[in-house]
Amino acid sequence: MFADEAVTPAGGVTPPLILSLVKTIDRESRVVYASQRNDMWVFQRLPGEQFQLFSCTQCGEPISDAMTATQSVTLDYVPAGDSSTAVSFRAWWAKQISSPRPNQ
């Protein structure tokens, strides 16, 4: 999940999933976003300070399997504040956008 267009396995270009921050749910270690199509997405914290992206309900409850890395993700904002979820997510996201893409 990188911050520009991703090449699909078929060789086409998939536009990025552009997400707008909705809320952080600290007790569940989740960061909730809405897409430009108004569908909801949640980054769920996993062991090892990792996060995984899922589609979710309006309340931020994951409802599907994790998103694959074939589509890039662009975030408008990362959560602010000193909560453990916000701090962990900012650090994790910074690593994601600074990591080189596979095959580069």
C-alpha cells in the first residue's frame, strides 16, 4: 500500500484508494477512514505494531478479509494525538510510505 498508482498483475494501472480520516477507536486499536465513494475502511492494529486494512461498517467494525497490496492507498491525514493507537499508526504509516516498492 503505497501513496501513488500501483501496477496490477495484469499490467494495468489501478488508481489509488483515497481515504479521509473519520476517527480513531483506541480501545479497539483501529483507525477508521472513508473513501471518495463513501465506503468505510479500517486499519486494525496487529501484533508487532503492524496494521492491516479492512473494509468496515460505519462503526469501524471490520467486515471483510484484509485488502491486498495490489491497490495503493492515499490518506488525507493520519490521526493526531498521543494515544497509543495514533502514535503506533503514525510510525507504521511513515515506514509504509518510505519503504521502497517491490521490484524497484
